[in-house]
Amino acid sequence: MKKLLFFIVLLISFQLQSQTYVKVNALTTLLSIPNVGIETSIGEKSTFHFDILGSPWKSVNGKPRQFYTITPEYRYHFKEKFNGFYLGAHIGASVFNFQKWNYLNTDNYEKGLGYFIGGTIGYQAKINDKFMLDCFIGGGSHQGFYKGYLLSTGERYDNATNYNKSGEWIPYRGGIMVSYRIN
């Protein structure tokens, strides 16, 4: 019982000292691709950021443009947390029904899942006590496992038995997060 009470007091005191921001990416939201996140303090110059990005569009100009990503990220802030430059390291997952960039203007599209690992560089600027802007860009290695289909027939165009595999080094994160402090 004493251990449980100690743990509860420790947890409450940790939460009272931490700052937490909820965020919306203004740039991707304007493009109808919502990106929401949360960032909380985990140390003197460290934060934990988690976001979800989703494009719900099953078809844009007859081409599939649907994808979802989740990205947990550790961030180290050089000046102070939630103010100034930072570097982040992340690993995340994606699900997609999408025409890849190298298949634009073809009849091919891909449906599958993947994981990515990479880094982010960003700058956070406080507007006032409650609001902050977070400008960032990031990328890394994306490893995809997918099945390739023809738009015209829905049949597979690839010769793989199960899934094709592809890996790319690409930029896949970026924007301006409008952030609101909740505690």
C-alpha cells in the first residue's frame, strides 16, 4: 500500500511539473490532410512528441491518395524545451493505398504498410503563455511492404507471391504546428 501511495504521489508531482501541448499542423490541414499531435516534457531539455497524419482521400483525380502514419519522437532542445532549435529521432508506421511518386501518370498504384526511422530538425517559438509555433522538417528511411495493382482492372501488376518490398530515403515530415498548452 505504501508503494502504491508513493507511486501515485510521484505521478501527480511529475504531471504538475510537466508542460503538455496539443498541436495541429496548419500546412497539412490546409491541404485537407490532418496532422494532430501532442508533446510533453520528459526532462530538463527533452520532450516526447507523438503525432498522427492521415489522408482519407480514396481518390484524387482518379488516383488513390489514402495513407495514415503514426510517429512517436524523442526531441532534444538546445536552448530550453518548447523554445528554440531542437533535434528529434523517431520510428513510426504507415498504412497506404497510394500511387507512389515514381508511378505518377501510369496505371499502377500500391496498397500496403511500412515502417520508417529518421530524424527531425525544428524550431519552436512561443507566442504567449498558452500558444506556440513549431516549424519542422524531417525524413529518413521508409521501408514498404505492398502489393501493386492496376487502376484500370484492379489486378496485380507485380510478380511477387506475397508482398513487394521497397526502401527509400525520403523527406516525409514537415510543417508548422500551431500548439496550445493544456497544463
